[in-house]
Amino acid sequence: MKPRPLPADPMIQQLIRQAQRAQLGRRTLLTGAGAGAAALALAACSTGGAAKPKAAADKSAAEKSIRWDNWALYIDVDDAGNYPTLDAFTKKTGIKVKYTEAVDDNNTYYGKVKDQLALGRDIGADTVCLTDWMVGRLIRFGYTQELDHANIPNLANLQPSLKDVGFDKGRKMSVPWQGGFAGICWNKEKLPNGIASVEELWDPKLKGRIGVLSEMRDTMGLIMLDAGVDISGDWGDDEFNAAIDVLKKQVSDGQVRNIKGNSYKEDLINEDTLAAIVWSGDIVQLNAENGDKWDFVVPEKGGTLWNDNFVVPIGSTHKKNVEELINYYYDPAVAAEVAAYVNYITPVVGAKEAAMAIDPELANNQLIFPDDATLAKAHVFRTLTGAEEQKYDAAFQSILLGS
Amino acid sequence: MAFAAFATTTSEAEQVPRRKSPVALLLLLPGILYLVLFFLTPLVSLLLTSFQAPSEFGDIGQYTYAFRWENYVQVVTDYLPHILRSFGFALIATVLALVFSYPLAYFIGVTARRWPLAQSLMLVLVIAPFFISFLLRTLAWKQILSDESFIITSLKAVALMAPDAHFTGTPAAVIFGLTYNFIPFMTLPLYTTLERLDLRYLEAASDLYAHPVEVFRKVTIPLSMPGIVAGTLLTFIPAAGDYVNASRDFLGGPDSQMIGNVIEANFLVLQNYPAAAALSIILMSVILIIVSIYVKRAGTEELL
């Protein structure tokens, strides 16, 4: 190859030579690749196989402490930023609790801790509250420690319907913290007639003003319930795919404006969406902060019921302390105190009676202390196998990504 | 590589001593270590991940090292619209940013030369948005452009928008967000070259009876080419990989998701690490190819 003659200008000649010298040679590239591979070999040593990790030895007797990761706004807080129920727990038991609002999404939290869990290492938390399906995955992978029910006598106060769940028979590994409904909410000012079913969300008059949740089990659960499927029961690909087709059509027609996680609240506030599939506790809070503008209903054909559950990660050395903490929060009086603040459903039987003493109006709020009629309309999405989870998540995500 | 051509125009390469000194190597060591640890290692890891295959009897998110090149075919067939959309959005945003930034940079760098104080003040204004997190600024736009906002209701009132139309969650909103967020990255390099523009060249051109348009086309633009190249690169590269503006939590909707959002969903939600890694490698390679072609054409040859 004959090189082109260089321009006459000396400055430009110099520039070109400089540029030529800077070109990456083949040898440099190979050296670089070699160094990279060597560094990777080091990194690869740390990734273990698929063997299930072993539980860490318990040091609860010596170390009176717990690190608890939880979602934001999910425990009682006073004006000074203290947690009254936790302070009382420390006073009573001498166990110090480091409470962190570290969870803002099941998937991102899992992404942060999964490698440590796989190796059986400490994840920086002795207990964490995650949603049913994520807890199911952690249990399936052997990432949790078995709880000793003898240390949690108050577990007798657990709602009977939550005692045996598909992902954790007999509640050996997990205990509910708080729960909630997914249902329908609408803007009372703009839609005075209200919305009673998922079907009504697809009304052409509301085109582009409907929101649905990015949580697959809630959105798909409500759509399947609307089609008459019992989501707790025995359903399969046909029922799921029929619901996927409904959602796909509504999204591609522009009926559904957006599919969101926690941030759907902003859309309700700025009225981009006038009606949406939402979580119950948020609407209580939204009405308190932004004027009483929204109404929530669990549709007649059914809404979903989910729980966030305590689990003890495999690498934690304070399991017994955590058991004591769970036992404390299963005292109905303590549960009522928390419920008065967080607006979600408490799984503790007797908390309603205890709440009656604090604030009767609160105790009668169907979204916090639902009665049997409301609970009968709420269904738990059945536990999926790993393969189903992968398949259904992929189908749902492809709608979220518009493909 | 070719970047060096315009990055160090004033260095005196000829005077650099040729002998390799151990001190120079020692001084380079921290930089090399840094690159190996924080660039090369993750890159190799990413490359290996992109060829992983699902473990046999594996659960969600469990993969083993393999050479499954089909991953690449799979992601391209699944996500080709997103790949094309990303580069399309980035291209439109870059052109728009250039159109907005050039007059601005020209005004600050050339017209305002007479008033140095005003010039510095205007520069501060260009940089001022950086004082606030860009996430917050993007969220603010989402509020400003919401359905019941003043802007959208006014546009509907004067029939510039259909009564049932909306802006947030559309491709236009994403392009708007990208343009808005990257305008400073376009303006600043343009300003630095235009600020040094020798006005005598323009005078000479008009003395030779060149029409102002000709002067701009044949003198000003070629002289400001380094700024245009740097500015477009600084805008196009991050815009193509951006996933914040197009995120459904910000300005995007299901029909405006970019490749960054696809990578995020595959990595965090679907735990499909090979697909996410393969998409990242594709994104990186395509950007590298586009940029090297561009720099070769605009950067090294036309500059000379």
C-alpha cells in the first residue's frame, strides 16, 4: 500500500504523524487482551457453583444487634426521625436495631445481594422484607435460614390464611411483615361515576389516561381475574397468554398510557393518568398528602393480595435476635401501632381490636383492616416454578419494552 | 486512536524524548492499573458473559460459561427495533442540539467578545443546569409537560395539539429530553473553537466578495469543525446509550424504549445476563464503528 503524500504544512504533517503513531498495533491489542484475561481468571475464582450455601453460625447470644433492610415509609417514625416501636424493642430486649430503607425494588435489591447469597456470605443485613415471589425465589435457591418457631410464640397471631403459602409451606423460612391489595383507583373529580372493574379501564373515552403497574403479578393478576381466572388456583399458559393479549392490545392501541412501578403516583397527581391499577396503601397516603382526590376499590371480580415477608439471609449471624424481633412485632398492640402509621394490611390477628383503642376511624378503614367481604375479593397469585417465572416475566417485559 | 488528532493539536510531539525511561513507566503504572482493573477486566467479563448459556436444569438467572454465539443472533432479532430506535433518537437529538447550540455558541464566543463580563455570565448560564441533578431536571420536565399542565392545555386550546393527544410517554418527549440534557455538551466545545475564531478570515472572505452565507459555509464552519466534531461525539455517544430519558419513569413510554432500557430490563428483571451483555457489546461496537467512520471523515481529513 503506497502511503499518500503528506500535506506541506509542517504543523499538519506533525499532526498526522502523531495520529499515525497513536494507532493501535496488533501486538498491543494482544497484550491488552492477555492482561484482561489474566485479570478475569482472578475474578472468576470468586464465582461459586450451583451448590446451596450453608447457614452461618449464630452469634446472637454474644452480639445483641440486628441489621434490618426494609422499604421506604414502611415503619412508624416520629417527628424527630426515631422509630418508636424499634426503640421500645431495644429497651425491652437490649438488642440494638440498625434499620435501613435499603429496598426500593425487589429486583434491584436482589441484583445487589445475589452474589454474596450464592456464596453464603453476609449481605450486610440480618433480615430483609421482600415480596412473596422474591422470597419464593430466595427459598428455592436455599438463600434463607430456617426459623425456629419455638422462639416466636406470638406467631400464633398470624392470619390463618397466611399460615400455609405455596412458596413456604408452614412458614418455615419467612414471616409476613405487611401486605396490601392491588386494585383500581380513579380520580374522583374527573371521573365522578367511578370505575368498578378492569373492563371499564378499557373504555375508549379514557384512551391514553390509564396506568398499570410494572409488577407482573399485580397487573396480570387483575386482568386474569377480570377474565374469570382463579389466580390462586390451577391455571397455565392459555390463561396467561389470553391476559397478555389483552394487555398487549391496550398498550399498542394507546389506551394504556404507561406501565410503572412506584412512580405511578406522579402520573396520578399530575393527571396524566385518571385511573390506574395501583397498590392500596399508596392511595391512603396520596389522599392524605394531595387532597382527598382518589378512590380505591378492589374490583368485584377480584384484586391481588401480596405480602412483604421477613427472611433471614443465609449469611446472617443474628438469626435468634431476628426471631425475637419478629415475635415482638407479632404482639397485636405493637402491630396496631405500626399499622396506624404505614397504612398497609397487618398480618397480625388482634391488631384491629388494639387499633380500635388508638383510633376507631383507622380500625374501620377497609384498606388497613379489611373485613371478610373485602378479603374474599383479594386473591394471591399462585407460586410459579422457575421456568414459568422466566417465561411469564419475558412475555410481560416484552410488552413493557414495546416489542 | 484517531481522537489524538484533534485532542492534542498543540503538543510538540517531535520534542518528546525517544528513550524509554523507567520513571515514565513508573508514573504510568497507576493509570495502567486503573484501566486494567476498571475497564479491561469488566470488558472481558462482559464479553465472556455475553456467550454464556443457561445452566442445565438451571433456575432463573443461572448461567454457565460457554460459547453460545446464538445469544447475539437472538438479541438482534428480538430487539432490532430498539437498536435502530436508539441510534435514530440519538441522531435526531444530536442534530437538534447542534442546530440550537451553534447560534448560541457563536453569539457567546464571537458576538459577545466585546463584553467579556456578559460572555462569562452567559457561559455560567449554559453550565448552570449542571448544578442540579439531571434526574431532577428530567422529572421536572415530565411535570411541566404533563397532560393538565399550562403548556399542553394552551397548545390544545390553540389547536396545535389534538384534544386527546399527549406529550409525555411519546418518542417526541424522549427526543426532547435527550436534546435538552445534552445541549451543554454541544455548546461548550463549539464555544471553545468559536471563541478562538480569527475574525480576519471572515473579513478577508467578504473583501473577496463572498456572500455572508458563503463566508459562513466556506470559512466559519470549516474553522469550527473541531468543535462540531467534539460536540456531536459528546452528544451522540451518551445519547445512544441513555436509558434515563426513555425510561417509563421519566419521559418514555412502552413505544419509545431505547437499547439502554432493554439492557436494564434484561439485567435486573429478567436476570438474563447473557442477553444484557450481548446487547452492551453490540451497543459499544456499533458506536465505535460509527464514531471511527465519522472521525475519519470529518475529523482527520476535512480538518486538514
